[in-house]
Amino acid sequence: MRSMSLSHTILASLFWCAVVFAFTGMNFMKYEEASHTLRESRIETALTDMHKALQVEMDKGEALPGLKTAEKILLNYTRSERDLLSAMIFSANTGKILFSTLVGQTGQSAPVSWRQKCVRSDTVFIEKEKDKETMGMPLLNAFSENTGCLVAQYTTESGEVVREKMIKTTFHYSVRLAAIGAGFCFFIYFFGFLVATTFQNKKIQLAIAFVLCQGLLLLALYFSFVSMFKAFDENIKQEMSTKTQQIAEQISARLGQAVQNGVPFDSITALETYLDQIRQKNKEILFILVTDKTGRVLYETGSAAEAFEADPYTGKISLREGYYNAAEPVNSANAAIGWVQIGVNERFVREKGF
Amino acid sequence: MKKVFSLLLFLACFPFFQAKAAEQKVYFVLWNGCEEACRGFSDYLKASHEDIEIIQRNLDKKTDKIPELKAEIRKKSPDLLVTWGTLATVEMLGTNNSESVADYGAIPALFMVVSQPVESGLVSSLSAQGRNITGVMHLVPLVEQLQYARQVVAFRRLGIIYNPAETNAQAAVDKLRQYASLMKFDLLEKPLPVSKDNYPQKEKIPSLVAELADKKVDLIYLGPDAFVNAHRKALIDTAAAFSIPVFSASEGAVRHDNALFSFVHRYYTVGQLAGKKALEILKGKAQAYDIPIEAPQRALLVVNMTAAQKLGVYPPLTLLQHADLINIPSSEN
């Protein structure tokens, strides 16, 4: 066997580095997109909820400019969503801001770009600026006439923090994987050199080289890639847990409200359908459970069993690795009556993308 | 001196500026004062910032002023005539047959809060009216009411008690018969018996409910029936004693008499939609006969939570979220 020449070794190393950088770059894009989608869908959920609440208030028999509960609805959501800077409603007729969570903004004119974009009832418009984004959707009255627009402005700061972390992770693992690959090429180079000068039996020489190459390559790649994915998963964990917590809070608020309105907690009709709609919309959610105070499951959607494992020695049940669980109490009349439990697959980006 | 004279001249002219007549006039005939639909209509026109004067005339639930109003309309010649309610509309505009049709020349007309304009004889159809009038209905179409009701109570047997002498009530029963086969439910009809003097017997209502209970109806529909609605309390209370929920075409039965639920269009919204149609006519965008007669598109579910608790029947959470919940029981109960 001819040993690998130095120029071939350098070329192979460079090729490996290019492949590694491309792969980690792709990975970065995938996770960055997922992180962005998680944040955006969280804001969109808050916006859609506000939108529904406002439309119901209008259907109850009030025109948008005279909507007494509008400000309260806007304030409720702005308080519960950490990235929301402000929420406002402007009139489709005059373009003036009717309600806003920001002091002094009411009565001012909404930007022309918002008025132009906020027209289609089935779409949410998004406008991006340097450190904040604006999302809006039209408010239709009961006869589908565009009467105004609900706009939410939110900071992209937390997204930037995640992005920076991801860039660091990408760079770290690109260098690490490139170094492993390059080291491996040089190892083969020196190994070939060593075998050519030391071993005389060519069969043994080839077999040893093959086994070593395969084994080392697979092991190095496996461990590096696993730790890289873990690091990326870790980066979006915060976004995921914030969103999950927000969903849990929303479900809990709805249930609490229903109970407050006289529906018994264990007789909420078609709750599973509602929970299932949420699960279908948020692919990272594996299961949603609603339990009573004692932990007895009253309503369930998804496959909770998949996320739990029993200890073979103690029999204790706990969440498997890679699954996250958010819990939120359901309150009625200032007392806890149960819990909303949401299980999330932390590896959903990886599983979906690769 | 010259300055003082100019000022006096300006002030003398001021009343003329003030008295400038509105560009267009709307003559609005109300049945019982300006309520929610009237408010919605006026608010809509006001929000448009168009120079429109609304001349309101109230009938005070009586028809004796009608000839006087008709004469005034011919004299004032408004750009649009607006009427509120079936009775005022039929009296002011006449029915579709040539004998009773009112003649106001080219003045277009718009009605609101009329439940069944075709059955009332106002127009020949909702989209091809045959007259220069359009309008807004306030009732949610029966088929939609039934579809929504199915989400609240998955009924297979629907009961109805009605006054066969009333056109609206009979029309609703006819429609129910059509939908029963399409939506695969059994309709159990109980027409109110009539006394010797041709008057429906209200005292028979509880026994008719009992008959429906015997036939194991899942739900009773309280339709657009003036007589049964006037005596609905007996119907709803007896149905509750048999644990049968009642759903109503109008909100009043839910709000005041413990019917379980209804799907409605709020009058304010009805008035707003009428306002939109009025603007289309006044701004020359369309002729009244080109504008279809319709109801608002999005209905509101109104649920009486006290009745729900007594019956143990609760609408699904997805509907509850978008409903107007009334008579909420206190938490101590």
C-alpha cells in the first residue's frame, strides 16, 4: 500500500473542514429558524387570543371605538407576555390609534405601512425593525367589514441572545469537528508512513488500517455530533420552555374562567378537542394533561406514556431524557383546583429536520 | 367704525352658515324609540363623517301615526326611508302585492330587525327583491341555529310547540321539516290547540311539553312565535322539570326566562349593517334592489349558566370561549 502523500492529506483535511462548516452552518440555520418560529408563534398566539377576545366583545354589540373592555384586554396580554412591548388598536377608517398600552399614544396616527398591510383578514402582517418586530391583524365586525387593526410590538432582544449563543455553539463545534477530521487525516498519513516502513505483510497492514479508520471515524463523529445536537437543543430550550409555559397559562386561564362561570371542573365538554387543537398547532408538544388537585388525570391528549419511564429497581416513574414538562395550576376563586401539565419533546427540531 | 360694521355684517350672516342643510336626509321610522339597532345605525353613519341628517319618527308601538308619516315623507322627499321592525315596515312599505304597496316615488327603502321579509310579503326573495328596498334581518338562519345547537346538545329528537295561526311560526316549522331529513333528526311537532273562539290555548303548553318528554326529545326549540314566546315561561319551566333543555331563536327567552341558549345577532350589529347598506345607497354605489337582504355573518352564542347548571348541560369549551355567558351562578352554590 502506498502511503498517503502530505498534499493529499492537506486536501482531505480542507475538504473535511468545508463539509463540517457547511453541515454545522445548516444546523445553525435550522435551529435558528426553529427558535424564531417558537418565539413568533408565541407572540402570534397571544395576538390571536387578544384578537378573538376583541371580536367577541364587538359581537356582543359595541363598535370598535366604543369598546369598553379593549384596554383591559390589551393590558392583560401585555403583562403576561414578557417580550411584548406594546399592543394597540387603530381605526381602519381614520387610521388613528384608538387604544394603546403605551401612555400618550392614543389619538396619534398609525404608521402608513401598517394601514396598508393590515387589510387581509386571513393573514398576520409582520414588519421587522432593528431591535423589534411588529405583528398585526385586522379586526372584523360581525359582517366581515375591516373596522380596525390590532397591532403588537415585541422586542427581538431575547431572540438575539439565543442567536448569539447559537453562533458560538456553531463556531465551537465547527472547529472541534474540523480539528477531529484534520487530525484523523494526519493520523492516517503518519500511520501509513509508519506501516510502510515497519510492517512487511500487506494484508495485515490493510486490515489494521481499515479497522482503525472505520472505528475512529465513527466514534469521533458520533460523540461530536451528539454533543453538538445537545448543545443546540440546549440553546432553544429557553424559548421552548417560555412558549410551553405560556400555553399552559392560557389553558389554565380558560379552565379557571369556565369553572368561575359555573362549569364543574370535571364536566368540561369537549376539552380534549380543544387540547388536541393546541397540540396539533404546536408540534413540539407531546402531551397535555389536566389533573385535579390530587393529580388524578381528568383530561388527556397526546401520548404521555411515551415521555415517561419506570425505574426497573424502584418502580418510580420519571420523565425520560429529552423531554420537558411544564406545570401550571388551575385557579378558581383564588384557590387551586387542579393542574395543567404539558410535555414537550426537546429534540423535536432534530427529529423533524434530520 | 368700518371695522364694527364689518363685524356686525359677519355676525348677521353667521346664522346662515349655521343653518346650512345637510347634504342628504334619512327618514327613520322607529317602532318603540331609538334602541340598540337604531343606535348602531346612527353610530355607523356618524363614523363615516358624511353629511347626513337622520330624521327620526317614533310610532310608540301604535300604527295610527302611519298616514301622517307617509304624508311627511312625500313632502320632505328624503334620500332614504329606513324602518325598524316587521310591523312598522309592513305598514310603511306595504307588502309585495300591488294593492298595498306604498308609493314614495323614487325614494329607496331600507328595513332592519325584520325576521322573515319573504314570508311577511315584503319582498319576493332575499336577493331579487322585486322592489327598490333592501334590509337587514336579525335572526340567525335556522340551519345555522341547528348546526350550532348540535354542538351544544347532540340531539336526535327535536321538539317544537307552536301556534299554527302565526305565519312566522308555521314557516319555521316548515323549514324544520326540511332540515330534519337533511340533518337526520326526528322532529316532533306540537301545534297549540285552538279554543272555540279561535284563540290558541296557552294552558295546554305544560301538557304538550309533557307529551314531548314522553317521546324522549333531547331538545325543544322555541322559534320565532309571538304567542308561544309570550307564554314561554310555562314551556321552559315544564321542560326544565323534565330535564329537557330549551334553545331559543331570540335572546329574551335566555336572558329573562332560563332557556338554555340561543344564537343571535345583537341589535347594535344589525343596526351597523343597516348603516353600511344605507351608505352604499346614499353614496350611489348601488341601488337598494341590487343590495341583497341579509343578516350579519357572525352569530353570538348566549348561554344561561344557571339553566346550564340546573340541567347539567354545558356547551363545549371552544364555544364557551366565544359566548356571552349570562345569569352566572354565584360560586357559593
